[in-house]
Amino acid sequence: MQASDLIRAASAVPRRQDRKLTLARSARSRVEIEESLDQLSRWMDGLFRIPGTGWRFGLDAIVGLIPGIGDTATTIVSLYILAAGVRYRVSKATLLRMGLNIGIDYLLGSVPVVGDIFDAFWKSNQMNVELLRRRATVSAAEARRGRLSDWLLLGVIALGLIALLGASIAFTFFLLGFAAHHLSLIS
């Protein structure tokens, strides 16, 4: 009898710890973020709705129509949400994921016409705000400063995006030169 009581008590201990772990995870997932971040992602990715459909698009797709400048401007706005990730102390893996979402949006969004359609479907700002909401480790009231290492990572991500900008400009000049050379051969 006593041995079975000990076995029952021992088997109940991990369940209690698992319950505490589940409660800790669910409490963390309920961290509220600033309303301005939600509003910014809505403006950028879901401001306009096409009647009769549930499909929404935002300023990211519209401003992206301006060649070169549009996608760069919307990427700078997206970096504000990434910087909020540093303030809310999300993990470095989450910061990299957010940076990847922005990089994909910038790289594919800068392709003329096809990129603008892609911008309407790839809602990187909404994805990043949702990542921030799920992975934030501090509340909005505590989100004043981030760690130095996270700010350095943000700087590396920003430099990577600047490198993408430089590469896209160089590629554009290459294509224009290639087209001009071939048009001069035809004439």
C-alpha cells in the first residue's frame, strides 16, 4: 500500500510541472503590444478591402508601385516593427525570422509588376506583428529598451537590407545596360 502511494505521488509530480509550463506559455502568449504597431501593420497590409471578397491590401502594395523608392520606403516602415521586436525582447531567432519576412518582401516586391502583386499577398508587417505578439517576453509598459546584442543584430539585418538595395540597384543598371546594348544592335 505504501509503495503504491509513493508511485502515485511520484507520477503526479511531472504532471503538475507540465501544467505550470503550459500556464507559463499561455501567459506569455497573452502579452499585449502597443496599439500603434497593430495599426501600422493594418495600414501597410490591410487598409483596403475589395468588396465582395475577404481580400485586403494596404499601402505596401500601393507605395511599392513607385519604382525603387516605394519598396525602400515600405521596408523602412517595416524596420520600425522589427525594432519593436528588440524592445519587446523577442528571441534572436524571432528577430531573424522577422528580418527574413522583411527581406523577402523587399526582394520580391522590388520586381516590377509581379512584385507589386506579391506585395498584396505577402503581408510581412502583419506576420511580424503576430510573431511579436506571440513571442514578446515583456509587456508594453516594460518595453522601453532592448539588449545591446539585439540592437546589434538589428543593425546587421538593416545592413543586409541595405546590401539588398545596392544589389537591386546594380542589377537594374545591368539590365538597363543590357537592354540598351541589344537595342542599339537591332537599330
